[in-house]
Amino acid sequence: MWPDLRIILRDLGMLVPVVGVMALISLVVPLAFHETYAFSPLLITALVSFALGALLYFPFR
């Protein structure tokens, strides 16, 4: 594999979980205002973001 592509995928693997962290921080709002319909999409977004970040980071480190 090209070394440059490997570096790009590794760096993307470090950046993608930032979206998950922001989604987890945003979970406070639906919990505070009892908006149960908004809780599961934010949680799914966070989990997918962390999984994608792990799949990109760990193989290319």
C-alpha cells in the first residue's frame, strides 16, 4: 500500500472519533429536556464514529 495513503487513513482514524465525542456531549440536551426521540440517533452516530475511527486507525498505525 502507498505510504501516503496509509498516513492519510491513520490520520482520518484519529479525526473521525471527534464527531463521536461531539455527539456524546450533545446527548446531554435530549436527556435534560426529555427528548427521547433524539437520544438514539445521537448514540448511534457516536458508536458508528468510534467504530469507523478504530477501523481506520488501528490497522494503519
